[in-house]
Amino acid sequence: MARIKLEGKEYETSVKTIEQFLAEIGYTSRFPVLLAKYNGEIIELNEPFKGDGELSLLSFDTKEGSRAYINSLVFLLLVAVKESFGNSSDIAVEHSIDKGLYIKTNFNITNEILLDIKNKMLEIVEENRRIRKLTVSRLDAIRYFKEIRDESKAANLKYNTNTYITLYKLGPCFDYFYTKMPVETGCLRKFDLTYINNNALVLRFPTIYSDGVVPEYHNHESMMKAFDKSLEWNSIIGIHNASDLNKVVSDGKINDLIRMCENNFNSEILDLAKRIKKEDKKVVLMAGPSSSGKTTSSKKLCLALQSVGAKPLVLSMDDFFVERVDTPKGPDGKYDFECLEAVDIPLFDKSIKELVEGKEVVLPVYNFVTGEKEFKRKTKMEEGAVLVIEGIHALDNKVLTKVDRNKKFKIYVCPLTELNIDNHNRVSTTDNRLLRRIVRDQRTRGKTSEYTINAWKDVRKGEEKNIFPYQDESDYTLNTSMLYEIGVIKTYVEPLLYNIDEESIYYDEAKRLLNFLRNFLEIPADALPDDSIIREFIGGSCFKD
């Protein structure tokens, strides 16, 4: 008999598993239960209770539940495709895009075919099939994936040192994922498919911010161009998945890849500077989510602008904060420095407008100790000058309304990760940024990985409100991810994650990230130039903060 505490109530039960317990008490909820957290440990619903404890339930409106839901939908889509079109048919999850996943097929699709696939998925949901978990030897798993010609998975497992591998089975398919999974398909009702072209679709689903609603798809043209550009370059150098990168490392050719990546990025920055110069832009506005590499990108752009004859003048929107006493507060009573109202927009707009008009302006420098602006900087734009402004609200169309749009050039900065683990497991851009931030927070602020993981949910909430809605305002999306970077970041972040104790509420997240990192061989940072984006996080950058 176990004593279970759930949502403030206590129960006694003799059943073995969580799903049996929920059936016993007739538990109902607004959203389907996907996973559970028992005494702080995330477990699947068919796992047994381990003594008395406190139980909480996870749906797609939680971080852990959302990851499981997305992976389950990918599995569901894969099974629907294979059962409809044969075992030779396959999908490749390329990247996230507008609250969904951009997925390519190895066979031609039409709107009608996509509707058939969706109906097949719904049929499997209605059948409420079991998703079975198996533990097999790594060598057996490699043999299996070779037999079904899934070379990316077979090659990836070559670099995995685990003796045993966890696989999930649904219908005719065995696969592995880097989350726990629900036990049945009946919980996967909320999703939709959007046709993109004859080999591409978007799989859409509820997010933790959408209150159970599947968001509509909106095409982000600038971002799609950046993704396509990265995909094309990846194809040129022959690196798509983790195993491709690991082979470069094991062949001793990683330094050449690092140089190619850095040269490619520098070339893109130079082309961007030439375009800004040619189009005679007066104000460059740069924004992006946390740990995008905005600082290094803006400084590299300034050097590139100088090299083409422009005269960059760097400003920060942070210097235009309202006085501390006038800063809005959030529901928790704390100052909300990320909302637009925390910036003195009238002063900012007036100052930039006058600078563009050629007037001399006294600009503020914000004193973060006193919480007040200090006006002690006289500035005037010379002939050929370009204002380069970085700030989280830089792309908001409510900013700089008095400056002609033709004089402004907006850049969305983000590490759009195009390297995947294999065809069905992507490298999350959000995880990439989180790993960058864990390393930087420890190095520059002395913050633990637990602190950064805890703060991340608020960072993400601010991005959803203040940055992502305005990405379509950009004239250009600058992809700051580096193909090699996870191998480098791994060297710095692994010890920080291992430092999280098993008793910590962040242990499961640390374990998930560590399991993800095991897919990549370590890459020494020796060959990284001192102006690399990655130096902004690991240290050694020639650009001082």
C-alpha cells in the first residue's frame, strides 16, 4: 500500500503504476496527462510507484510535457507515413519554425496526400495504440537501423558509449527520442499539418504559451531564407547530422571545419555591410533572443561597415531606460525591465530622429547603480555615419516611428541550428542557447547552472512577448549558429551540469541535456579565433563587453 499526495489530496492505493492509479481514482484533467513527476523525478505513466510520495502530472502546457508531446507527434507522423506509403518512405525533421516543426519527406506530397496522412494519424490516435518501451543492446540497435537503412541513426550510435539503448515501438517502427514518452497515442489529438511544397510540411501543435490551442501557421520569409541558406551550405560541406560532425572530429579535420565556419560567417557579415552601405541606410537595428551572439555580431558588423567606407556609431537602447522609480512592475511586484514601457521611447525616438537629421544631440548614459539617466554625451552623425543600435525592442514597429522606414535596416539575430542528431531528432535552437547561457553565466557572473536553468523560463516568456512577435519586421535574419559549436560548448558545460545534485529539482533537466550532449564528441577550442561568436560564451574574445 502506497500513500500518494496529488493536487492537495492524499490517497492510499495498492495498484502498481501511475496510469492504474489515475484510472482507480477516476482522474480527469483539462489536457491529457503525458508524464508524471513523482517525488521530483520525471517518470512515464506505466512505471511503478517507489514507496510513498508526492505526484504531479505533466501535460503539453508544461516544459517537460511539451517536449514529450512534440516527440510523440513526430513518432506518430513517422508511423502514419510508413503504414500509408511503405517502409521506404521517411521524414526528416529539419528545424523548428513558427510554433511547429519544418519536416521534409523523401516522397512527393500534395495537399490531398497531406490530408490523408493527417487522417491516418488521427486513426492511430483513435485506436489508442500502446507506445512500448524496450531496452536493447547498442550493437543490436545499430544492426536494426542498418537493416532498415536508417544510416543516420546507425552512424550516430557508433559514437554512443552506452551498452544499452532505450527504444520505443509504435506500429512497425522502433525509434529513440531524447525525452520520456506517453504510453498511448490517445493523448495526441491536438495537432495539424500545413503543406509547404511537394517535399515539405509543418507539423503544428499546442505550446506551453497557447493555452491548448494549435497556433496558426505564419510563414517567416526572412527566417526561412536563413534556414535554406544554412541547409545549402551544410549540403556543400556534407554535414547534416551529429555523426557527420563526429566523423570530422575523429578524422582529425575539425580545425579545417572551424575555419570554414568562421570564414563563411565573416563573409555573410561583410555582404550585409555592403548591402547596408549600398542602400544608404542610416540606422541599423539589431535584436534577438538571449544568447544569440548579438554583442559579437554587432561589433563584427561595425568592423565590416568600416571596411566598406561607412562610419558606424554604436548605441544601446539600455541607455534609454526610464528612471528606476518609473519602471513598470510585474504581477510579482518586481521591476519589469524587459517590457517596452521600461524604455523612454519618446526620448529615444526624438534623439535618433535628430541624429539622422544631422543635428548634435546630447545622449544619455544610464547609471544602473542610481537608476537614472546621465546626459553627458554629445554626438553628431558625420557624413557616411551609420547608427548601429542593439536592444530587445529594436524590431518593434512602435520604435522609431518618426524615422523614415527606408532609412532603417532591421536585423534579427538568432542561432538557427541546422545540425540535427539524426533524421527524427533535431537539435533544439532553444537548448543551444540555454547551453551557451549556462557557460557564460558561470564565467562572467559566477552563476550556477541551476540558477540559469531556473531563470530560463522567465527569459523564454519575455522572448515570446517582446522579441519573437516582431521577427517578421526584420530585413534580414542573421544565423549565428556554428556547425561545430556543440562539441566545443560540451567541454565547458558538462562539468557544470554534472554539478547538479540528484536531489535538485533541476536534476532531470541536467540529465536530459547531458544525454543530448553524449551524441557529440568533444572539440577543443584551440582553433577558435578570438573574434568567434562562440568566444562570447566560453571566453577569450577580442571584443570586450
